[in-house]
Amino acid sequence: MDGAAGGDRLDLVLIHPGGRGQVYQTLADDLTAIEPPLWCGLIATYCRLRDHRVAIIDSEAEGWGPQEVADKVAEWKPRLVAMVVYGHQPSASTQSMPAAGAVCRAIKEHDAAQPIVIVGGHVAAMPERTLHDEAVDFACTGEGPVTVDALLRALKAERPEDAAPDFAADFANVPGIVYWHEGEPRRTLPAANVDDLDRDLPGSSWDLLPMDKYRAHNWQCFGAMDTRMPYASIYTTLGCPYRCTFCCINAPFGKNGYRFRSPEAVLKEIDILIQQYGVRTFKIVDEMFVLNEKHVTAICEGLIPRNEALGNTLNFWAYARVDTVKPAMLEMLRRAGVRWLALGIESGSKHVRDGAKKALRSEDIVGVVRAIQEAGINVIGNYIFGLPDDDIASMRETLDLAKELNCEFANFYSAMAYPGSPLYGQAVEKGWDLPENWSGFSQHSYDCKPLATEKVSAAEVLRFRDAAFTEYFTNPRYLKMVDQRFGATTSAHIRHMTRHALRRRLLEEGEGGAVTQEKVAGAA
């Protein structure tokens, strides 16, 4: 936050909202990651390159509540506040909206004239709704950097002393916003996406972030928990060319696409993080890193000598797809320091996968997972219960596949129709029952409410998911594998993790029938 130093007025304060406790309940205490806010850092860089004075408040990392953030904003009096609600993966934008809204209200209660723009995947998916619901002046319809810069230029334009901005005159030409005009929301022309990533988004503004406060997920450091900090997340590409029905990744970008940073720019940023901040543990935040072989190879070839010089201590994790992982690449990835690959397996039922536009064969899934593990890379299997074609039997197929694969870690999700995803449009069109509050889109929140299917209620899906989590992580075969691969301390950590029972309002209120642990097992 030291971008606030000096005597000149700050142009921009970017805020990353907190709310981890509401999103993750007790898991937030020591199991989940505290990740650097990628888009705060990128927008800061874009605006600093254009001579704006910028600061960042990461209220999640700092542990600040809405009032503390509002007090700091009031102290700095910036020309513009940008509430950046991207989250650390696409679905996290919606679940972060309650925390973002609370901070915006606190700022406006302190100073109603403080201009606020809200940016993020959720916002881009429904900007008019966001403008109506939240205490903000502008909602961004795109990815953010170009719009925030244009807004700042409009706010810095000369006008009579102490005169308030004239929205109709000053902001009609700012691209990519929705704002109030004569009591109605007015949408301007879309903003262009940043096309030259190396020139305009050459990396995050790490010097504006509290780098001593970020930590990796527990699983990334199995066997070496003392390496969770320091930690950083970087990007090498933006967007995704695929069209999975449940994914909202491309909502702020306006279309399916894939933009690349040069490997040289990626390696330069990694060097900064290694040399200036001592980082060895990284997340590659790309929605799909292991996709373009030329791109991945160039980055890995640059990382291999760095990893060797550091005694093979680099620890990266990244996303991949079963149908993009090529066995010939795996040794190279491991030598580069990639220790974990996350695979979107989604369902054990081919019929359900096909319906979600994820056409994979079970035998291919097993073969790819085994090849990754044989290369010395750990696998995170990502599974979804309650996709549109699911019933109890197909969800059981998914859990059985997860147990057969016995990945080093697994994430179990309930199907959600996230704003910005094709599934959300389908849910609205068909009148499906969606969560009452944005926090209900969080997988781990108290008010989590997944989609119902034609054969399974929302409560049944949620209960199945929670029971599947327990069954997987208490499975003796899994615990034996963890003990052998990572040591007794890690298997004891897993046992401790399974004692974090999440409270669920949907289940406590007894909605939609019951799926007992016995019913989950009996579906086999």
C-alpha cells in the first residue's frame, strides 16, 4: 500500500475485498490459501504505466473489515476507488460480492461523493444488476484496465474548482461502463481488451502488496508445510478457448479466447519474485496452462536451469485438461518445478460429462492421471456433483472414479450456475431455483445452494458432496498413499482436516430430502 506515500493526491485505490470467513467458514483459518489479488496488481500496473498514482488495499490479506478499509480510503481521498471482484478462480467472483458490497457501503457512508467503480467477472456478467444493487457509481462491463484508465482521465479533466463531475458530459465517452443517468442505467460502448500483454500488463505491482502475508494451499506443500510462505500467483495467458457449460471464465472478456504473454516476460516476473521476495512456491493462475505446447515448453525450458540452481526447490501448480496433457511433456514440467497439476475430471459418467461439454473417456482419464503421477507430479482431481444429467447413481460413479484414481488431492464441488456461465443463462430461462444471496454460490459457505437436477434435489446434491469429501479423505487406501508419499505428519494433517465439518443451512433446515452416508455408499 506504500503507493500512497508522497504529497500528491492518489489517483486510484484498488481494493481486494475480504470475507474469507463467510466464504470458507472454519477452513479459512489455516487450510485455504491467501493469494495475491492478480487483477488488482494488473490494473495497478496498467494505470501506473499511464502515470496515475496508485495504491492497493488487500483487505483479505490484511484482515481488515469494511470500516478499516473505509477509514483508509477517507484518509487518502483518491480520485477513484476500484473495487476489484475477480477472486482467485472464476467462480470466486460471485461469492466475493457480499464482502465487496459491504466495503463499498462503508466507503459511501463515510463520504457519499467518493467515486467508486466495481470491476470483475460477476460484474461483467450482470453490470446493470450490480449498479442497481451496490453502492457504486460505475459498473465495468469488461475486464477493467482500459476502463479504469479512461475513468481516471475523465475524473482528472479540468473543471471548475469544487465542481462535482457531470455524469452525462464527463463519462458518456468512457468505454466499458454502466452508470446512472436521469434515473436510468446507461451503458457506454464496450472497452477494448488489452491486446499487448507484455507492453500493457507486464506483471503485477508486487511492491504495492503485503508480500509477507500470502500463503499457499495446504495441499501444495504436503510434506513441507513450512514452504507455504512466501507465495505468489502469476499468469501466462488470459482466457480459455473451451466452452464448458458450468464455467464463467470468459464473462469479462466478452468471448472465448486465449491471449499469451511471452515466455520472456513470464520468466522476468518469476525472477523478480524469486530474487526480491524469496518466493519458491507459485500458482500459475491460467485457466488452462498445459494447452499450447510451444508456450509451455518455452517457459519450462527457462525454468529448468533456475530450478536446478535453486536446488530443485521451486513448487508450481497449474491447471491442465486430460485431453491436453501429452506424456512427452511431463518430465519437462517436473524438471521445471511443476509439482501439481489440477485436472477437471468433473464426472465419472460419460453421459454427464458429454452434457457438460466435457467429452472424455474414463480409460483416458485413468491413463493420463497415472502418467502424470509416474512423472513425479501430483494430481488434484476436480469433480462436480449435480450436473444437469446427474442422479444419485451417476454421482456415485463420480465418487467411485475419484477413489479409483486416488489422486494426491481432490476437490469436490456442487454444480452451480455461476453468473456469466452458459448454465446460468439456462437456469434463468428455465426458472431453476438459484441461491437467494451471492454468498450462496460459494461451495463452502453456510448458505451454499447448488443446482437441483431433474432427479436430485439441491439438498441431496449438497449432502452427497459433503459425504463424498469425508469418504474420500478418510479412505484407508488414500491415507496409506499420503503416508507413503508425504509422510506421517501429512496424513495426520489430513485426518485433522476432515474434522472441519461445514455447517449447511440447506441441510439443517431439512430441505429436499436426505442423502445419508449410508445412501451415498448404497448407491454403489
